[in-house]
Amino acid sequence: EVQLVESGGGLVQPGGSLTLSCAVYGFTFNDYYMDWVRQVPGKGLEWVARSRSKAKGYSTEYAATVMGRFTISRDDSKNSLYLQMNSLKSEDSAMYYCARGRNDNGFWGIDLWGQGTLVTVSP
Amino acid sequence: DIQMTQSPTTLSASVGDRVAITCRASQTISSRLAWYQQKPGKAPKLLIYRASSLESGVPSRFTGSGSGTEFILTISSLQPDDLATYYCQHYNSYPLTFGGGTNVEIK
């Protein structure tokens, strides 16, 4: 079964760090771009970061709101995606979703989402 | 950044009604647009990609149309199971951005 399973969320103090993980099942992980998308409860969706596939050298993209503080990475041998979050702020509090990219003639959308892991940044 | 603007914010309709949600991009995105459905407490689910291509397993009452800067998601006959928030998203460039969402309520 194709599945994305996030873990690692929790309560962290402002200025602290946290690493989220996403375990991937049921597809050839290294062929796909992968994303993190977040959502403040009751609010809209915000794309956070992208890791391109092995074929594209695992290059990355970030939203301006997290650039320099968050790092997306992946371990294809473990079929896992990560998000290292440093210098956390209260506005980073959200549900974080791991998501799989969908190739549309070289432009990559998103076609599959995990169930999310909740991050709360509070004293 | 490309801004995505959805309307209406909330839509209330009866079972069997035809409903439409509009999404406008602040600059042209060709057909690089997806629609997602998010039910309460659940992750988003892909409905439409490439503006008008129906994702496998999605009921045929959902259709997408448009290109350039204006796009429409239509539900031809609203069902109770369609209670959800719907989001559009472009994937033309970085950052990927989403519309603000349309909350569909059943009368």
C-alpha cells in the first residue's frame, strides 16, 4: 500500500529545534520529489520545502518564511524524508504534512499526503 | 510569488445542486493547477491535476476547467460526502502556493 507516515512532532520552546521524519511505503522513493506542507489548525495550507529526486541531485527549495532555519533532507536507503527545524517561532506551530510530488511534464505538483504530525512552539 | 485567490470563501448548497468554485492566479500558470479536497480532521486529497485531469478513483461529478489565470472546480451534483474545504494550488514555479480555501456546506 502506498503510504506516507510522519513522526517527530511535539511541544518545543521558542528558539528550539525539532526534526520531523516521514517514512514512505509502496513506491520507489528515489524517483520522486518530496515536500513538506504545513497547516495551522483551522487555517489554510502553506508549502514549506521540497527535495527533488536523485536524478535531480536531491536539490532543494524552501519557502521564504523558513529559509535558513529549516533543512529538508532524505535518505533513500531508508525510504525516509526529514525536516530539521531550527530557531523555531510560535508562528511555526502547525500540522506538518509530508507529501509526494507528481510529475506533470517536468513541473511537479503534489499527489499524495501523509496524515500529518503536529508541532507546537510554546514556552 | 504567485498569489492564488479562491471564491467564494464559503458555499452552502443542497444535495443535488451544481456548485462551482473559482480560483484566480496573479499571473499565468498555464494549466499547472491542482485541486484538493480536505475533510475535517483529515489530510488533503488530490481531486484534479493539470487543471482538468481527474485523479484516479475520484468521482466523475468533479470536473476542473480553465487555463492561464482563471480556473473552476465544478461539482455537478453535490453529495453529502462532499462536505469539505477545497483548495487550489499552482505548481508553475517556486514557491508553490495555495488558494485560501472554500468551505462547502450542505444545506
